Amino acid sequence: MLNCSGDTEGCVGNGTPIGVALAGSSEGALHRALGVVLTSLLALVVFSLGCTVEVGKLWSHLRRPWGILVGLLCQFGIMPLTAHLLSLAFAVRPVQAVAILIMGCCPGGTISNIITYWIDGDMDLSITMTTCSTVLGLGMMPLCLYVYARFWVQTDNIKIPYFNIGVTLITLIVPVACGVFVNYKWPKAARIILKVGSALGVFLILVIAIAGAVLYKGSWNTDTSLLTIGIVFPMIGYTAGFFISVIVRQPWKRCRTIAMETGAQNVQICSTMLQLSFPPEQLVLMFTFPLIYGSFQLLNGLLLVIVFQMYKRMAAQKREDPSSAEHLQDSPNLNNGQGEVNVAFENDKSASPIEENGSESVQIGVNKTTEYSKL
């Protein structure tokens, strides 16, 4: 056991981590109230994002789940392996390595859906992936932890918060289902709700970042190695998810979506697992990592949004220039039912009809050829 003295940074006088002490202190009421407010705001944001989902497109992802399978491979293959390698490379303490591994084994978080919207990703795929990863997390989390965590600790000591995962799944599915219904019945109202919800999503991200920095400011006094891993780990997830999607020739919208789903983990599930599984004297060395990871996955995501929006404006200006529009002609983006040939980012708009209606477009072309031959 690792001891935590009264004057240790990140602890209170009785050796309890700050994150745990808040629940029983005078700030506990504020902490719980903030949690209720953030949960309510998150439900509203997810509801608004559900207004972008169309049942037909959702069903097409489930019927041909190539994008989902690639995303799940990154989620439960790349992220746990990356967590394991980072823990070895930085030679962190065993309990800290377990915290890093638990974060890497968690399913995707709802923050990925918000960021995906702002980078013009595939919202149908994003929400489907978040739901599927949360469901599969019930089995994949114990399996991944059994494979990697036993290098440092007995995996029997780690408790999987099945109840919390179930609650997370419900709070995701119910608002999304309501949003899909609104989009089906009242599409004009859905567009208005989406605009409000997307702005609310940016506000929610800022509130979460500020609240974490204020409530857990003492937790930032931690090992440099743990801080470094918390900074680079989300970006590794974003980058790995994107390039693996490119390698398997997914459309650009899906590449961006899978990248976000890979790097944005469910921080709440990780924090709950740590508090359920480890005593206070060990928890003080572990509880810091979810805070660091959550903060930098938000920061990295916002930076990616800014870069993409800048690129989008530059590309739009370039398309408006007649001298630079010639290279957009005759750039095939073939669809084989499993993915598309990636040619250039500028092909996003021109490829979208093929991506959404690939087989229908081919059939229309065949019908037109037949009609001309009859004439």
C-alpha cells in the first residue's frame, strides 16, 4: 500500500484524495449540483445532435457496419495497447499505470459527438459508434483489463461499474431517440434545435473545462510523466483513429468521425471505476489522470475544430477561384459498399451523393444508358 501523509499535494488532512473529499465537504453540495446541471445540459445537447440523425442512414450503418467495425477496432484495440505502451515508456508507478489502462479501455464519450458535429463528421456513425462502444464496453473492458492490467495488479481487484455504464447508455439512447423522432416529424424545428444545441455544446465544453480546473485545482500537482501522458494520449487516439480509417479507405467524413470516437473516452466511467476499486491512499495517485485526460481531450478537440474550420474556409475560397477548380473535375470517388477511395479533402461535398446513395446512383446510370440504347 502507498501511504498519503497529511501534507501531501492532492490530499486533505486525513489522506483522502481531493476528488473524494469534495463529496463529504462543504463543497460537496456545489459539486453535486454542478453534476446535475452538467448532466442536464449534456442530455439537451445529445437531444439536439439526435435531430441530425436519419433512420435510413442509421440503418445503413448497422446493415453495413464497416465504419463501426473500424471504429471499434480503434476503440478497444488501439487505445488499450497505446495506454500499455505509454505506461511502459514513461515507467510510471503501478497504480498510475492501472489508471491509464482503465482510461484506455473505456468506451467513447459523448464529447466526441459534439466535436464530430463541428468538424462536419458523420453524425449517424458517431452516435452509433458511441452507443455500440458503450454496449460492448460491458464485455470488452474486463477483457482488455485482463490482458494488460495484470502486468501491474490483480485484475480481480478492479470493479467494473456495470450500473454506471447502463445509466450512461440510457442517457445517450433516450435523448437521441427523441431527437430522431423530432427530425422525422418536424424537420424544420429539428434544424432550429440543432443550431441551439450546437452552440450549447460549445458552452458545455467550456463549463466542464473550467469546473474541472477550479474544483480539482490541487490535483494538477502531479508527476510530470503522468501529466505528459495525459496530454499526448488523446492526440495519439485522434491521430491513430484517423490514419487507420484512411488506410482502410473510409470516406473523409468517416475518417474524422472515427478519429474523434477513438480519442474521446468516457472520463466519468473511468473515475467511477477508480473510486470503486482502490483505497484512498492509492486513489490519490490515480484520480488525477482522468482529470488531465478529460481536460486535454477537450482542448485537443477544440484545436482540431479550429484547424478544420480554418481549412474549410480556405478550401471554399479556393473552390470559388475558377483557376483552381479544374482539379476537382473528373476525380472519381468509388463506392464499393464498404468504403470509398480517398482522393482529397475537397471531394467531401462532391462525394456525398455517392456516399449516401451509391447503389441508387449506379442503378440510375444503368437505367439512363438503357433508355438511350432503345432510342
